[in-house]
Amino acid sequence: MEESNKNEKINGELTIVTGFFDFGRGDHKQQARSSQNYMVYFRKWARLQNNLIVYTTKEFAPSIEAIRREFGREKQTVINVIDNIRELEPELLSAMVKVEERGVYKKWRARDYDVSNLTMYNYIVMLKFWMLQDAAEKYPMANMFVWLDFGWNHGGEVFPVEEEFDFLWEYEFDRDKVHLFVEKQPDQELGFLKVQLMTDGVM
């Protein structure tokens, strides 16, 4: 799709940014989630009426577009295909590979089998910031950007009724801050110990 055509889809409303890249999690022994699992998760919230910018590979672009079209949202959807995510931040990726190869981080973690101990998992997590910045540069006409994980809600763990997502998300955010939505107050967390014990971590 031509860049000019993509820009026409983004207007001043709150714009959601997300991304999906398969790094082989479907083959993980303890925490497997296939790419098909993620498509099911995405479909649960894909009927949101907001503009949506998706970063993914050529392999998954047609499925993502088809899901949005199913809900009549294809005109509000921009899919940015990334040929090789390893080329986006090669120095960061190289540093993370070295961390994994040394093995100290994995030994320090309570569960050395967690998928979040893998380089590519952590690299893709860090690319969320790259994708948000790229969207802000390419689509300055958007009023506000929101990151929403592609697999958010895990198919209904928190919000089980998918029809309830058929609305336009509007919120009067302050323009000069970053907003994080959390289930409990951050000061109730265990600090660095949490990084050691939790299932998600960034090496």
C-alpha cells in the first residue's frame, strides 16, 4: 500500500498501535503459544472502532487485514510490513544475545525455562517503543497513540465478552505525559525481586 493511502486512514482520533512477530514461541516446551493462538487473541478485540496501526511480517498481514475486514474496520487499519526485525536495532539485539549466551541472567531468574529469558522475546518487547516512535513519525496527524499488545486479554481472560469491544475508545489524556494502565499500584510491587520472580522480564 502506498504511504499516501496509509496516511489517509489515520485521522485525529486516538490511534492504537500493536505488532506481531513469530519468534517460534509455538515450540516452547512450557509456555507455548502458536501464531494461530495470537490471531484468536487479536480477533477478540479487533472490532474496536479506532484507527489501528499494525507492525508484522508479510506472512501474517493478510490474516490481520481479514480479521479487521470481518468487522468493517479495514478502512481504519494500516499494516506496516517489516521484512527483517533483526535489522531494526542490531546493536541492541547483539547486546541481548551476549546476555543470553553468558547465562548469568537466566541463572538469576527464579524460572530458567520462562520464554521471557529468550533473546528474541525480549528484543520484540523492546521493539514496542520502536514501533510507537515509528508510528508517531509516519502519522503525525493522529491525536494520540496507544500501545495495545496484539495478544492482550489472551482471548478473554480479563474481558470475556468480545462484543463489548465494538466501540470507539475515547479518553481525555493529558498531552504531556505517558500513561500506564495497571491492575494495582506500582508501589505495591516487590521492586527488583519482582523481576526475579515474575514470568515476564527484560534482560
